[in-house]
Amino acid sequence: MLIEAHNIHKTYQEADYLLHVLKGIDLHIETGEVVAIVGPSGAGKSTLLHILGALDQPTSGQVKFNGQNLYGLNDQQRAKVRNTQMGFVFQSYHLLPELTALENVVLPTMIKNNSRKTSTIEFEGVKLLEQMGLGLRASHRPSQLSGGEQQRLAIARALINKPKVVLCDEPTGNLDSQSGAMVIDVLFNLNKTNGQAVVVVTHDQAIASRAQRVIHIKDGLIEAV
């Protein structure tokens, strides 16, 4: 089992009341599985994804990743798991505007600082850009790329450390239908070519229809699986 979440609660203090976003979530993600998490706005989908990806701590409950209790680790240990075993793709891309496409892609590996040669890392970055159809855009900055190109660049960055899972939060939300379709194809080909698990929070039925499993969330609870 790659990811196991048990009785996940998330509560925020809002002025003079408590906002209960997640109310006892239990789920699992298998190695190499493609899962879509769907539900209405405010259901808790993105909050759940961030907790599964060690970006936000649950108020209570446990998340195991590859057998490790994520929230039993200290911040440094958790950051290492996040950087080396997980990849993230967000609706707003989160690219660094001052860096080129290639520099954005290889940044997570530079942060990882695993003593590999820069030339080797850059070679792998170029290969990923070529796989995403961005081979001629390596020296371009994000502002010189279309929305679809920026999202494919973000996917390449998510893959550079060969993660076990790619976690995607509304990856087609800012894209037109044609660009969105290209991004969907790229995401689902990851599973076929690399065997990565892919977890996608989405309102896009085109994504949900291609997932191996769909998890429906409503009002902070799993409604149906």
C-alpha cells in the first residue's frame, strides 16, 4: 500500500467558530494506481490532497506513506519524503518566473542536493521537457509559455526526482479545453510509462472518467468510492 489515511479530521478556527473541513476520512492509494478525487467546491478535496502530500497537517488522524507515519516524522524528515518521493502539480503552476523552463524543472533535484553532476541533472531535465513537447522551450521563461505549456512544464518538474506518486490539484482548471486535453493525456501516460501513482483533485469529468477509481467527497466525508 502506498498511501493509507485513517480517520483524518481537519478543523480551522474561524473568528468565533470552528470550521470542520474533513470529518473522518479513511482511504488508501495503491502503488501505481490512478485515482480521481471529486466533489463540490468546499467539500475538502484540496485540503485532503495537501494532507496526503505532507503539505498540511491533519488536526487528528494518521497518514502512512510507503509504511511511514508521515506525521510521526519531524519537519525535516517529512520534507525529505515530500521532495524525494512525491511530485506536485497545482492549478496555478507555481513556477519561478525568473528561471528558465529547464531551471524550473531541475530545481527540486538541486534542492535535493544528492551530489549528482549538474550536467547529468540537466540532461534528465531536457529529456523530460522533450517528453512534454517542450524540447524547444528549455531556455524560455514561464511568461513566454502558454498556459498549457506552463502546466506541462510543472508536470516535468514534478517528475524530475522520479516520485512514487504525483499529486495534482485541479491541473486543468486554468486551461482551455484543448490545452486541458493535452495535460490530461500527459498525466495518464505517466502511469502507463513510468508506473507512478497519480492522484488528481478535479471538477473535470474528462479526468474522472479515465481514472481507475473515483473517490467522491461531500461535506468533508467520503460519499461513495
